Amino acid sequence: MWLGMLTPVSTLLCRVKRRLPVAVVDLYGTFDDSSAVSGVISLRERLADQPMALVLDVTHLSMAGDSAPLALLKLADDAAAWPGARLALCGAGPGMRALLEDARTRRQRYGATRASGDQRPLGEPRPLGEQRSVGEQRPIGEQRSAAEGTAGERAVGERAVGEQRMPVDRTTPVDRGGLPNRGAIGEQRPMGEQRPIGEQRTAADRDGERLVVGGGAGIDLFDRVEDAVRVALRAPVPPRHSVRLPPDRHAPEQARLTVDRSCAEWGVSRLSQLAQVIVSELVTNAVVHARTPMELTVRLVGKVLHLAVRDGDPRSLVDPGGGVDADGHGYGRGLLIVDSMSDGWGCAPTGEGKVVWARLAVPA
């Protein structure tokens, strides 16, 4: 077990106790409106390692304010989108649970802004025939309409060049390898309700509770860290290969070789050629624009191949389609290839850089 240093984060202390395959972080102090941003940035660093689940021990943490619980719920949504990890809280007291429940209620009541001008409540279906606006992200779990088609129905490059589709706009059903839903096993205990003295703990209690937030991913609640880790590890640990790459002209070739070997080893050689094209564009983008050393990680999560390039440049990506910079050089067109050929892609910020990722579903 790897023990990290105590890292001060505003009024928080984050102690990393475990990184992979399940990340475990102890939180101390106060998670409030003043520390939520820096705290979430620190937690995104752990998600950048691409764990199966992110388990937070909040036994010694207090929560206050309106923004803090909403920040955790948003982090859970982002973690589910990439790297496909569940977020679990362990040791949350009645006060923290009440704040999370209040945040859940507010999100359901007022909805989440998906795009400029779209004020539909979270979870409300889109009217038949209504078009998704440019740059609007598809909520996790929302099904693609027949008019939009599915990734499997589109031929490679079928989307017209220049069509704007932002990161994470498309989602493919992914075996996230995270914490399974509690489902209907046993009766859910209301948020904040204490177990009466002498009442026996059920198997469902030991498997945790799930705080579902509208159409979002939700947060899993456990009494003990050991239970959260045990439940997360019920799923097979996804195979992965990682390689450090310098920002030079040889990096794309090294990335293609890594992807080709990974696909052959995992029995998904049919994806190799397409995955090599995509990873070449991701790495080239990092070489040209980030200009920092990078790390390529290839994972097979269930029936989905994940490609991720982590660099040290915190600047976000430009929209697919690109443009021309002040020196007259074109940029962003490689993302059109990623957008057209992948089953989903996006950009996840970290504390000191970002991760650009893409995924491909294994053909049936």
C-alpha cells in the first residue's frame, strides 16, 4: 500500500492511502465553499490515475455551505464519464448526508444547465424532434435517439467535416468496473436516519447505500472504507498498459506500437487499426500543443477500449474543427478525426495538466 504525503488543500488535508486499482483518500478538516474548488482539483489528480473507484474516508471531515456538496455530486458525474469510476464516501455523518440530500433535491428541482439556454430539469426527456445544441453534453445515461443514431450504426468518418461535437457529447454503454448499484436489495434507509440500538445490520447495509442524483451518477455511501473497497473489487480489475512518452516526433509511433501490442494481448485486434489512428492524433496533439512529457494509458474495461493521454499543460482543448492561430498554423483538426472515429472522447482537467481520452466499443 502506497502512503502519500499530507498535502494541504486550503482548509483541507488530503492523505492518499491507495492509488490503484481502487483509490483511497482520507480527508481531514472542512470541505466548504472556500475549499471546494481546490479540494476537487486534488481529487481529480487521483482520478487521472484511472482507478476503478475513488473512495473517500470522510470520518474526520466536516462539510458546510451550498457549493461543497454540489461539487462532490458534479465530481461523481465526471468520474462516471471518465475514467468510469464510482465515487464512494465512507463515514459520512447525519449532517453531511443531510447536506448531500439537500443538494440532490436542489439539482432535481432546478435542473442542471446542459447548454446555453437549456433550462430543462435534470432527467426530463428531450421533446421529440428537438435538436441538441452545439457543444451540449449528453447527460450520463441518456439514450441516443433513433434520429441521432448510435456509434455502431455510423460508418467511420460518416459525420460531416466541420460538424461541431464537443467532448463527452456521445456516450457508449461502458462496464465502468466501479461500485455496483445497491438496487432493490433491502429497504433504503432515509438519509441521516440512525440505526436503532440492537438492530442487526443487513447484507444490503454492508454493501452501502447509493445517493442517486436525478440523471447523474450518484454517490455510494458506506460506513467503512474496507466495505467500499471490497465492493469495488467485485468487478474484474481491467488490464492496462502505460508508457511515458517524450514530446518529440517519435512519440506517436511509440503510442501506436503500445496500442497494437495491447489489442493483440487482450484479444481485440479488430480494434487495433482504428485505435492506432485515434491514439496517434491524441499524442500528436500533446506533442504540438502541450509540449510536455506525457503518459499514455490503454485499458480494456469490459467491452470498451480506453485510450488516455495525460500531459502537463492545463490549457483546455479547442473545439473540434479547429482554426488558424496568429502564426497562420492550423489547429484542432486532429480532434475531428478523434470525434468521428471514437465512441466518445473528452478532456479531464487535473491539478497540473489534463487528460485527453477516447473510447472504442469492441465490435460484437
